[in-house]
Amino acid sequence: MIDWTNVLSNRTKVSKVKKFAAGETTGQELYSGFANTDSGGEVRTLLRTHGVTYSRRLARKALKRRGY
């Protein structure tokens, strides 16, 4: 289970996830954007477990449910 509150904890992280969900960045760019952060492991787990396509869908869902 992905801890989306940790992944979407500030504006910078939200903007990175928004770009990924919209298809403007790749999974590798999202992964490198979260590298060496407290939520880097969550993003890595998301991409490894679900793959890029389904991760985009989950990211869109998470953003929508939180009003971003």
C-alpha cells in the first residue's frame, strides 16, 4: 500500500506527481525526482510493483481524491 500523504506532502512533490500523471514525465524521471527523499521508497515501490502505466492511473486517482 502506497502512503500517498507522504508522497504528496509538499508543493514540489505534488507538481512532480502531476506531471507524471499527465504523461509529461517518464517513470525514470519521477523516480529520480524522488531519489534521496523520505518518500523515495514509496515511489520506487509504486513503479516496481505496478509498472508505469498503472502507476500513472493510481497517481491520477490519488491527486483527484485529494483535490489537486
